[in-house]
Amino acid sequence: MEFESLQGDPQFRSWLEQFIEDRVRDELNRDMDRRARDAFSLVSVRPDDQLANSMARILGKPLVPVE
């Protein structure tokens, strides 16, 4: 089957659009997961740790106190 004959086929165009949308959606989901993992991390630090405070300040992330 030649590609030129498929270009006018509405079923083929619909399938192709769905295929592309699925691929883009999968890649966006992977990117969101990757960003979420990069944005959140739990690291145990000593109270009043100057290095941890500096890193949090530079990254613009708050340190969350743990009881």
C-alpha cells in the first residue's frame, strides 16, 4: 500500500492523529514524572545545619521541620 493513497483516507488520518497524540501524551507524562522527582526530595539534616539552610535558600525551597 502506497503512502500517497493513504493520505486522503479519513480512517488512516484519524489513526495517525491518535497515534501522535498518544506518543506526545506519554512523553509529557514522563517529563512531568521526571520534573516531580527533581523538584521534591527528602533529605534528613541536623537541626540548624548551615549547609542545608544555604542549599534550601539557593534553590528557593523551604526546609520542613520533622518532629
